[in-house]
Amino acid sequence: MYAQMVKSEATQEDPEMLAAFQERIDRGEKIEPKDWMPEGYRKTLIRQIGQHAHSEIVGQLPEGNWITRAPSLERKANLLAKVQDEAGHGLYLYCAAETLGVSRDELTEMLLDGRMKYSSIFNYPTLTWADMGAVGWLVDGAAIMNQVPLQRTSYGPYARAMVRICKEESFHQRQGYHLLMHMVKGTPQQKRMCQDALNRMWYPALMMFGPPDGDSVHSEQSMKWKIKMNSNDELRQKFVDETVPQAEYLGLTIPDENLKWNEERQQYDFSQPDWSEFFDVIKGNGPCNVDRIAARQKAWDDGAWVRAAMLAHADKKAARRAAAE
């Protein structure tokens, strides 16, 4: 979503080449790494895929905190597997971004120095075990709503990466919902814990779709290039329409006094998030921004010797191959 908030890249390439490229997009063809593409298209993809990858990696942190505190061995194994899945998603996406001529190191450095962002939802704390259910149900649910259309995005490596990611995210959402189903049937305290998690995560989850369409300066060009398939408001509305009945089944209440079914539109009317909070969190003022970046910086620094060793090993192998020729 943050890629939508950066001013669209102007393209100065040959008009005939641009027109031919757009015709390929309009025909539904996939653009591959060796194909010609406008520089603005490439830069937009790097921003979107890079920030998507960062979100998968940073997204491990709120859940990783609960692995040692899971209430049973089964829950611990499930959560550990989920966190490992998110790491894999990040790697798929970094690989897709690398096909555009940017290295994984460069992407990480852009995250650490503030040139790239990650999803704002991960700047909120996970305070109770019920939050693990809410993250799976709401956060992964919003991610699925965003990501399923991206299986049809115009850039081939990105679209193919999304196929596997969406399958695993769908499982994560069901896992989170299943966790909450068990908790709401437990003690009154456990059900209150579930309601509290929903209360805290509802509006941050709605923010995951990005700002309203009128404030999303990048969406128009991204949709023309089919990098982005649906508008922010379309996806947010679809998420609300699908999530409200799920909350009712759990016996939980969406924390929105204005939520009501609109018979004429056949959709729910609902309150918008506090967008000033959204932009404040993006600027680095959320509850956990500092901690999240500090954790990524520590991992980057601690892994320096591993990267150096792997490069040295690769250089030795290359030297041996050259000597044998």
C-alpha cells in the first residue's frame, strides 16, 4: 500500500514503445524480466514487491514473541510453522524483486534507512494470546484480500510468487479463526480477551488496504499497468462485507457504532479508520516502529559474517572453476 503513496514515476521513453507495452498489458500478457519495460513500471514494482517482502519478514516479529508462551505444544508447533511460512514468503518476494535488477542487500538497506516501509499493522503490539487468533483472522484475511488479485498482476515473477503465498496465507487465516473459535467457547475471560483483540486490531486491519482512493496518488497508474488490480476502497469494502458475518458467528462485536447493512447497495456501511493515525504510524510514530526496525537492524548486523562467508565461498568456487578451464 505504501507504493501507492509515492508520486507516480514519469516515463520519458519512446512513445511507440510505451504504446506497444501498454497494448501487451491490455491483452493480459505477462511481462518477464528480460522484456522491455518502462523505467517507471520497474521502479513501481521494486517499491511494491520490496515493501511486500519487508512486510512478510517484519510480520514474523509480533507472532514470534508468542512462540515460547503458546498454551500447548500443538499451538506452539502451529505458530512456529506459520512464522516459518512468513519467512519463506519474504524470500519468494525478494527473489521476484531481484529479477528487476535490485539486490536483496539494497532492499534491506532501503528499509533500514527509511526509504522503504512495511505494512503499518505490524507497528502495533500483540498483547495476549487472543491476538494470535486475531492476527491470523484479520491481518492474514486482509492480506489475502489484497494478494489474491495479485496472482493476475502483469509482472510474471510477482504473479507466480503470489500463487503459493496465497495458498499458505489462506491456511493461516483459517488457523487464526479456528483459534478464536476455541477461545470464545472457553471462559468468559477468554471471550473478553478475544473481543479486546478485535477491538484493537479492527481499524489497523482496515488501514492495510491503504488510504482512500482519493488520497492514493499512485493507484491510477498502477492499475493501468495492472500492477494493482483493484482500488483500495474496493478491497476494504469487500473485506468488511466478508468479515462481519464471521465475527457474528464467533459471537463478537465489530467495534463500529456506524456499521449497518445497506439494503440498497447490498453492502455494509462502516466507519473509516483514523487516517491521521495511519500517516503518523507510517512516519515512525507507532507503538512498535522503533522496536521493529531495531530488530531488523540487529538481524542485519548479526548476519554480516554469514553473508561475508557465503560470498567468500562463492568466490573460491568461481576461482576453482576458472582455474580448471
